[in-house]
Amino acid sequence: MSKKLISIVIPVFNEEENIPLIYAGLLKTLNGLLDNYDYEIIFVDDGSQDNSAVVLENFANQNSHVKFIQFSRNFGKELALSAGLDAAGGDAVIMIDADLQHPVELVPNFMEKWQNGAEVVIGVRNRNIGGGIVKKIGSLLFYKIMDTIGDTKITPNATDYRLLDRKVVLAFRRFTEHGRMTRGLIDWLGFKREYINFDSNGRKNGLACYDKMKLVKLALCTIVNHSLFPLKLAGYLGVAIIVLFGLAGFLLFVGRYIVHNSFAMSFSGPAQLAILLVFLVGIILSCLGLVALYIANIQDEVLKRPTYVIRKSNFNQMI
Ligand code: UDP
Ligand code: MG
């Protein structure tokens, strides 16, 4: 039986000092598995401005297991991962950060879970020494919001350190959306998942390239892509206002002109006008909500997500 191929995908942005370290670590781990597995290491250089590209090319020249993709400019980690997944030929693909925050020694543990039937193995961070308080609160808030209003459940502290079975990779390639959060999309796909906990160290060299603005942008983009709730909020608000102020207006009308209730009589002209105006605002908001429903429909269509994802079938033409 031929050996199974494991692809390691590493996004790289200004990591010239870390590349030799992660490369050495990977070689050590993967060479220990060579009896049963072949491997390829795919570095995706995401438009680094330091010497990363040169270092990568050197490694690729020395070792035929090493492949590299060089972006024309910085496209962001999410797209670097996508490029790696597109190029990977492995029966399983492992995505790992270049900054040594994801312990390489755990690769065999990921593979063991995969061999035991898991289709997605997810690295979950126990603690993150590197992140500041703002980042921690931000990430807590993000996961809370996603958990409440998102249609995809994203495990808190789940990282991009993941193993994907080939069928998951093939399914992932069908996504066409531009703004993408890889782990959110993988979670959306489903499949059998297993988790591995690990302690995340501070990054070895260099600075975390995701500044706070970039993270906020990614979070907003993920919420918009995975939840229609913000869009529908105006509509819900409008309906609530219509019901509340419609009822108040109706009671006022009955109290004033039919039963001549003294409380209703005490409402001044401007107060009555205010109730009428808020009621009209309610109508406008609910119309916005209606428009939102149509936009939601359009959003669904333009994202062009796969309509279904198949794990297995005995039709050849299907994956
Ligand atoms: N990265 C990338 N493109 C970017 C930013 C980061 O390919 O624009 C890579 C980076 O080299 C590292 C991984 O993505 O391998 C994680 O980056 P970082 O450590 O900055 O993120 P964090 O650990 O804060 O999630
Ligand atoms: Mg990092």
C-alpha cells in the first residue's frame, strides 16, 4: 500500500527568523513518521517585506518536499491559507502558524485522531500569553456575539492549527467568498471533529502582524457573512414599535373620543402627535426590515456557498 501524503500549510508574513525554526521542528517531527507517511511542506509567502521569500526559496532548493507560493502582495492570512489548501495534494492537510505559537510536536497527535476517524482536528488554545487585555476582551466579545446571533457556531479559542481530511479540503475549495475566516468556514462545513488542547506560547520572533484594526475588520466581516441578525434588527424594532405605539394610539383614541376617559383627555395635542410620529417611524423601520429580508436573500446568493456538502457517496461524479 502506498504511503499517505501529509501536506503542511504555513502562511508566512515577515517571518524570516521563524522560518528556519519551524522548518527544523517540522523536519524532526515528520522524519519520525516517514515509515508510514510522505509529506510536503507548503509555505505561502503572503507578500513579506523582509527576507522570508529568499529563505523559503533556499529551503525549497535544498529539499524537494518543500514547496512555496509567493503572493504578489499581502493578501492576509486567510487567503494565504486558502492558497495553501488549493495547492495541497495530501490525504490530510495540517495548517500551522509560522511564529511557533502552534507546537509542532503535536502534529503526530493530530494525525492519530485523523487515523481514528476524525475528519477535522482542531487545535484549541488553553491560554494565550501573547495577547493583551484589549485583544482578550475583543475576542471574548466576538465569540459571544457570534454564539448569540451567528448561524455558524465557532468554538472559542479554537485556532487555525487544524488538520483537514482531503474531503474537507475539496469541500473547502468550493467556497468563493472573498472576505473569509477560514476557521468559520471549516466549522460551517460540518464533518466529524475532534479537538486537541495546547498551550500557546508567545510568538518567537517579530510582531503579531494582525493589528487591532485588522482584527476588528475580520470580526465584522465574519459577523456579516455568518449572521443576518444585524440586518433584520431594524425590522424587529419596527414591528415592536408598531405594536406598542399602535396599541397606545388605539387606546388613546378610544379613551378620548368614545369613553371620554380623563387620563386619555389629559394627553396634549403634541403628545398625541408624538405617538403618531413614533408609530410612523415604526412603519418605516419595519419596511427596512422587509428590504433586509430581500438583501439577505441576495447575500445568500452572492456568497455562492455550496448548497450542500457530501461526506461520501458511491456515485463517481460526486465528491
Ligand atoms: N500571516 C500572514 N499574513 C498576514 C498576517 C499574518 O500570512 O497578513 C501569518 C503569519 O506569518 C503567521 C500567521 O499568519 O504565520 C499568524 O499571524 P500572527 O501571529 O500575526 O497572528 P496571531 O497569532 O495574532 O493570530
Ligand atoms: Mg501568532
